[in-house]
Amino acid sequence: MKKSLVFWVEEYFYNPNFIQKIISFFLLPLSWLYCFVMYLLFKSKTAQDFGINIIGIGNLNVGGSGKTPLVCALALRYENVAIVLRGYGRESRGLYVIKDTKKILFDISVSGDEAMIYAKKLSSAIVIVSEDRKKGILKAKEMGAKIVFLDDAYSKHDIKKLDILINVKIKNKSCLPSGAFRERLWADKEVLTVEEGIDFTRIVELKNKTKKMSLVTAIARPQRLDKYLPKVISKNYFEDHHTFTKQELEKILLKDRSDSLLVTYKDYVKIESFGLPLSLLDLHVEIGERLDNYLSNRA
């Protein structure tokens, strides 16, 4: 039921059918009200200066935009880096230092999938999960960080930071619940909007390729992977942040008679301990000249 609902909502926002377009139209008054309230909240906030460079990477829409690889690529430019994020989908609550500058301190049940990606990909970075981003920033500063990246924090208008937003092309530009936008790009807020193919390029490396692979993934809008995919026996989509069981994955291998499961890194960190044959779509990002120059002048 949850899986069907999640996929229905993704279709509603990004590829609506006729009925969904009608629903969206009738929800427009609620969207106008929602957007107005979000603007009032934005205007009511005063940005706190933490005395440290802070860069927020995110997007305005619900659903994925590929921000995690971009954060990784940007964080690798600096020393004494910390990543602070909410840790969506984790079983824990509160503030946890998932990784210090040397080692990973907790497993994925405490960290959530995205924080574990950062912990594994960024060998010398501090990774902190905290619903309260301010507490996370203070902890990072206490641990010696000189620059903090906030994952998905445009709406944290009470934090002084440099905001970089990934532009996701969507036909319906309305706010929730008529459209996919959580907030507007407010005119009196300094933001750099970046776009794939202009400001950064995604590079996909296929690791441990086998002859017969079954795609298994739990990312938002999984159809985004299509342009990077090799030939696969089947495509098995789960809702974003889905917690896999070994048994459900074994059933796919058995049903398809495949040699391996093809997964993204976001899936890999959740299932690597199962001991199943895995192939990996490892995605990384190359930074373009405009974004490089922008950061060089500001951070």
C-alpha cells in the first residue's frame, strides 16, 4: 500500500495523467495559501551567523535531484569538512556523529542511507545526523570543522549560509499540494541555481558487471536511472529509503535467475552485509567552471 501510494504521488507530481491534472487544478487555492505561509515564515527568520563557512545543497521540489553526489564532489574540494543532515529514514533520533575524521562509529540503522553514503565516500570528513541542524553545526565546529555542508537545508532560513540549489525541470511550477515545490526561490535570498550538464556532469561507473543483472533500487523517481542503465533482466522499484530484507532480494535473484543485483550506492550501503552478489552503478560528479569559480570566490 505504501509503495503504491509513493509511486502514485511521484507520478502525480512529475508525469500526471488526466485525472491527476484535474486534481492538481482544484488544489491550486491550497497551493497559493501554502506558498504564502512559507513566504511569511521566510520573512520572519533572522539568519544566525555561526562563524564558520556553511554551504547548503538542495532542491526546491519534493523527490530526488541527485544532490548527494554533488555534495560529495564539493566536499572533496576542502579540508576539515563536516556534512550535517537530518538522516531521513534512520531508526534513531537526536544528534549522532556517524563518522569522525577517521572511522565510522554507527551502523546504517542509526545513520540512515544518505549519511552512510557520505561516511563511506568521504574518508576524512565528519558526518553528523541531527533533526536540529543548528546543533549539528555547533557539534561540527566543536570537532574542528572549518566548513559545513548542509544536505537539503534551503528552508533553514535562520542559518547564515550559501545556498546552492539543483534545478529540476518540472512542468508544474505550483507549490504543494498542487505541485511538487516545497518553497519558492525567494527574490531577496542569495542563491546559486545549478543545472546538470551546465554546472556539473554526472559520471556513472559500472562495477562488478555480470552477464545477467536485475536492477533493484529504492530511490525517488527511479526512472532517472534509465539513461545510465546497461541491459538488465528486470527493473524492481521500491519506495525511496525502503528498508530491504535479504529474503525479498533473494526472491528476485531466484525469479530472474540473474547473476547479480544491480544497485545504486544508496541501495548498496543498505544491503552490502547480506552477502548477495551485487553489481554497482557508482555515480560521481564533475564540477563545471561556473560553479567552481563561484565557490572559489565565496568559500
